[in-house]
Amino acid sequence: MSGIEIAFGSIALMLVLIYSGMHVAVALIATSFGGVWLLRGNFDLAADMMVVAFKDSITDQLFGVVPLFVLMGLVVSVSGIGRDTFDVAQQGLRRLRGGLGVATVAANAIFAAITGISIASAAVFTKVAVPEMRRHGYTPHFSVGVVAGSSVLGMLIPPSLLFILYGILTEQSVGSLFIAGVIPGLLLATVFAVGIVLMGYLTPQFIGGMQDDGEEALSMSAAEATGKLLPIVVLVALVLGGIYGGVFTPTEAGAVGAAGALVLAIGKRRLSWNNFWQVLVQTGHTTAAICFLIMGASLYSRMLAFSGLPGWLSNAAIDGGYSANGVVLAMIAVMVILGTILDSSSILLLVLPIVVPILTGLHVDLIWLGVITILAVEVGLLTPPFGIAVYVIKSTLGPDTDVSLGQIFLGAAPFALMMFLVLGLVFLFPALATVLL
């Protein structure tokens, strides 16, 4: 068989293995190892390449940013900063139609700027916002849907673990990707907020909660609101200001952010030894899972390079007269389809090694492409049958809840459509992602 045939066969086998339930990282490593073995006809060479790929993929200092930002996000989650943010947003937006839904979006946008983990946002605001919205008469499906929809902001508003992973896979500046995500992230939050208000007027039966949200809200003074928001503002300014101001690298920013989050949690007396141990354990589990995926992707990329598939596809696209926009649209379609069965990180690891060489040959801006990619894969967090954010919310609600998975998907559907709108705007107006660079 030719190298191209082996590459296509390995991709097909990989998809079969993943669909059958094998872990994505294991499928990547097994098929990539087998592909190199077939291409070179040498088992020892394939084994040596696997060792080199594993070593190179996790020894770079840049990979230190993963556990640091994960640690920061988890400490922020357990310290109650999400609840503080929601309380302040609820106080300011309580008299707006659909105000608690808008408050959830606003609080999630702020929370996203210090966590970068969509799953953490979904878990925190399921506990914080859903009971409040249900108590004020909002429908069950809208109450959970707005949490599911706004949780995706965690992967678009920097810092973002998906931007870090994209930067590693495409060898792009993580700092530049963070900057590129600012305007699209704020735009998405704004579209969500406007969409909720419009639903309140156009489809009030869908969201409920038409009584004044402020009737039962506790009064909060300006000093109290400032006291709750100040730690958040300080942490955001410390991390993002340091990166954008060139004071320190993204990896150093992760260390500073994690230390700052620990200081805040201890200062608020909201971090017990038991919680801290759980945070450390969960940080280790998350980091190990991400690094295992990255190692598999590194071997996968090398196997594809040996086969000649990226160059063949790039030449075929150029010779066939395909435009860069056409290839990007095809990539978006594939990512959205894969999003119905795979998580976001797995989609990046499968698609980018194939697509990026083609788009590089077509002179596509890879920073702009990064924003497009994150938006496309994040739609998958809300779409059945996988929809990981939906399952996190269902799990957080507990076994005694009266909210079904179908209701959560129903409530998240309008937000998935709004994400497609923002994706279309960023595709048509690339300056939304690049103007700050």
C-alpha cells in the first residue's frame, strides 16, 4: 500500500475504534504506531518514534501552563467566587425581563476570565443559578439551558485550555490566541444576553419568570458589591494584564494566577484542607488526561507527516482550485458533526493535524482560524447525543431532579443557534478576532 492509503486507512480505523468506545488517546497511539510500522516496515523504528514523540510533546515549558491554569480554575470554583459574581450580577440586572438569565451569562463571562474551563462553569452555576431561577418561576428547561449555553464562554474568553491546546498543536502564540478570543468572547456573551431579553418578549412561555426578579432579592450596597467583585477584578487584571502587557509568559501567568487564587481562597477562609486535597487530585487527573491526549496527537501528526498525506491534501486543494474559505467551511462542518459524539479536545487532536497544513498552504491566518475552531467545537458541548456540558449539568443536579436530559438539550438549543450566529460573524469579519493583535 502507498503512504496515502495507509494514512487514510489509519484514520478510518481510528474513527471505528473511537466509535466503539475506545479512549481517544489510546486509539490515536495504537493506530499511529501501526501506521508508522507499516510505512517503514520496522517495529523498532516505530517504537523509537513513539518514545521521541512522547518525550518531545511534554518536555516543553509551555506544557506547564496546563496544570497551572487547571489549578487556578478549580481553586476559584471551590472558593465561591462564582457565587459572588452571580450575586452581584443578579443585584444589577434583577429588574430586566429575563434578568436572572442575563445575570447568569454576565457572571459566567466574568468567571470564564479566571477559569478557562467550561465544565467548571457548568458545575458551579448549576448549583448557584438554577435554584434561584427555578424559585423565581423560570421554566426548568430554560434554567438549565442558560447555564449550559453560557458555560461555553469558559473556552472562548481567555485564559482558555482549548486555546492553549490549539496553540500547542499549531505552534502559534498562546498569548496572541488569548488576545484574539477577547472580542469574540464578549460578543458571544452580548448575543446571549440580548437573545435572552428577546426571548422574554417574543417567547415568554419558553423562559417563564415574568414576575419581577427583584421582589425577593436581598438588597446589596455598593460597598458589598465592590467587596465581592474586587478579588475577581484583581485576579483577572493580574493574569491577563500580565500576559497582554508582556510582563510574563502564559506559563508564568498560570503560576501567578494559581498563587493569586490560593491567596484569595485562603483570605476568604473558603478553602479547607479537604477541599484543597480534592483540588490537587482533580488537577492531577485533568492534567494527566490532557497530556496523554497531547502525546497521542504528537505521534499521530508524525505518522501523517511520514505518510505524505498533509502535503498531498494541500496540493490537491490548491490544484483543485478550492478556496481557503471553502476548506474552512468544510472543517467547521466536520467539527460540528464530530461534536455530537466527541469532546472538544479530541476533535482538535483529530482534525487539526490534517487541516492545518492545507490551510497553511492557502495562507490562512492561523490565529483567526483558532477562534473559528474553538467556536465550532464548543457547539458540540451543547448538541446531542454527547453534549458534555449537558451531562455535567445533569450530574450536578443529582438523581432526584425533575429535569431530564431532553429538557437540558431543549433549553440549550437557542444558545447553540446563537453560537452559530457569532461563528458566522467571525467568519465573515476576521477583524473581530485580529483587530487587537
